[in-house]
Amino acid sequence: MGLACVADILVSVPARTRHPARRVQALRSPPLILAADAARMLLHAQGLLDDPSRPATAPSLLRLIHRLGFVQLDSINVVERAHHLTLFSRMENYHPALLDQLLRKRRIFEHWTHDAALIPMELYPHWKPRFERYRTKLMDNAWWRSRVGADPESLFQSVRQRIAADGPLYSRDFEHDPATHPKPEPAEKGWWGWKPQKAALEHLWRIGELTIVGRTNFQKQYDLTPRVLPKQCQVDAPSPEEHVEWACSSALDRLGFATPGELAAYWHAVKPAQATQWCRDGLAHDRLVTVLIGSVDGCPPRKSLAWSDWKSRLRRARSEIDPDHMRLLSPFDPVLRNRERALRLFNFEGHD
């Protein structure tokens, strides 16, 4: 199908704020990165140029998850669930038991990026600002309010007390009591037809009061976060400046090049305006440069941002020996998540 090819308008630093030498540089056309090289940079950043036959151990799997930043979870199970496919495509000796081991040892945790995901535990402090956003955001949402009823605090407290007394529980362990928490009307059937207790569990998980300690048949088991992650609860949240720096710099490391919008979308941790300001600062201090990214689908080159040492990063990506393996990518693989980028770089959805 045809997709509109609209080049992003990237921010620029006003000339009067630049050093004279930078003004001359600003008049030059940004360097062009050919689509094949851009694709290689992305594949390298996403671990798809590493040898897939390397040994698979819990430590090597954790390093891979760090490399990706997170692994998206999904309930669809045809060949295998999406998160297992994402890891297997990069490590062919991978076995789901290794992921279970990391979860049991609390080396990774489950929460939201753009969707439900498994995330290295070292990044937990950067989810504390997200917890606070959800605390307000969810209760301002009419759908959530309709699920938790007129007295949500009493519902939340009853769920907290039950888990504190009984230990980790599933949603199915909570019987719905229509006398105390009437079922929303009209009731939805299927995936989103949640009873109040299920909505309360999800609310408390999203704001960080509960942690998912396991899944059975993909159903979540919840426990109190201070009981599961006492050390992480004691660590302070990053400052707003630290949080933006982490979100944008770590996203660029994992993409190779990006627009401000793509940086903000990687973790869904900061707003586009914050990513835009980060890019302005990076350009002003020569940490970042503007580049043009070629395409194979007929679109004109697209302005993006890259680290100022992007040439050496490209050389490293070029030095990787292409493994003689075919990779099967899940539709939820991070390389395919941005369908427009996949079209420009790989012509996955193009037509002759």
C-alpha cells in the first residue's frame, strides 16, 4: 500500500547562538546516509548482526535485553508468543526457561513502554515518573472510572489488604461482589470486560504499588511491590533532566538515527516537545548532527539526527560479518514496529 512520504521538519539552532565555524557548517547540506547503510546501522543497534548461534545463557540473554532496551509482550500465540520470537531471532539457542529464570531472580520486570514489555531491572528508577503520570491519567479516563465504580479508594484498599494477607494473587482469585462493587453497565464481553477487581489490580500495577511476579497461561500474578522489590522502592526517581537525557540518548543508541518524534516514541517516557528540546541542545553542543537518510521506496531522503560520531558507528556496523542465517521476525519485533521506517529502509510493504 502507498504511504505518504513527508520529511520531518527538524529543529535547528538559531545561527546567532552558534560559533562562526558552525554557521558555515549549517550552510552545507547534511550528509547522506544511504538506505543500505542506514538499515545496517539499525540492524546492528538492534542486535540482528550478532552471531545468532552464540551460546544462550541467562547472562547473555540479559545482555541482549539490555541491548534492545525492552522486549514487547503479546498474548498472540501461533508459532510462539511474540517476546520469545523476538529473542529467538537474535539467539537461536534461546529457550523460554532462561527468560523465566531472569524473571524469578528479578533481573527484569514487566511494565509499559508503548505496550506491555519486559525491561531490565536497572531501569526501574526511570519508571517512577511513569507511575506518577498513570496515577492521574488513569483516573481521569472515563473507561477506567466506569470499571472501578463510585468509590475507587475503598476498592483499591480492599485489593491491597487481600494481597498483603494472602500473598501473590491472580485476577481470578478475586470474586466479584456486585453488592459492594456493581458491574459496569452495559457490560463488555471478551478481552476488556473487566470486573472492578481486575481494573483495580491493573491500576495498582501501573502506578507501581503492585508488581507482576509471574504469569500462568499468560494471566498475571500480582504482589505488593515493597515486598518484591524493596531495594528498588528505596531508590529515588531521576530528576526531570536526568530522565529526559536517559530517554533520548538511550533511544538514539538503539535506533542509530531518529527524529525527535521517534526518540520520544521509543520508550513513551517523555513528550515530543522534551525530545525536541533535547535535540536542540545536542545540536548546539555538537553531540548531534543532522543527517539525511536515504530510502528504497521512492521517498526523498529524510532528515534525522545522529550522534556526531555516526561515521565510526557505521564503520563498526559494516565490520560485522553477516551471519549465514535467515531471521524470522515477529510482527512485534522492534525493527518492524515503525512500519513507515521499515518501508523506507527495507521496502517490506513496497510494490514493483
